[in-house]
Amino acid sequence: MLDMSLAAILGNLGLSILFGVVGILILAVGYLLFDKLIPLDFNKELEKNNSAVAIVIAGLLIGIAIIVSQVVAA
């Protein structure tokens, strides 16, 4: 039987929230960097319902999320 104190549970919860926020910030920075490097207005293309651009952006965000999750898990 696990004997976890309330302090340990709250500490783990705090770390989970911290890693989640850091992961979201890294995703945002990755998107902004990608947006600056590629000479295309992604927001304008998304407003025109360009599904190819949406798929590229989704792939980018999933790729960054996989990398961040592996770093956090280590």
C-alpha cells in the first residue's frame, strides 16, 4: 500500500502543472519561430480554410509536443 503524504501529492501536482505550463510555452515559441522562418502568412491561409497549412502546423505542434514530453519524462 502506498503511503503518500499530502505534501508529496501537492508537490507532484505542482510539478505537473509547472511542466505543463513550460510545455505550452515551448510549443508557442516553436510556432512563433516557425512562423518567422517560413515566408508565409499562416493566419491568413488558415482564414482561407487552407487545410494543407493546417496539417503542416498540426504536424509541427505534434512534433514539438513529442520532443517536450520526452524531455520532461527523462
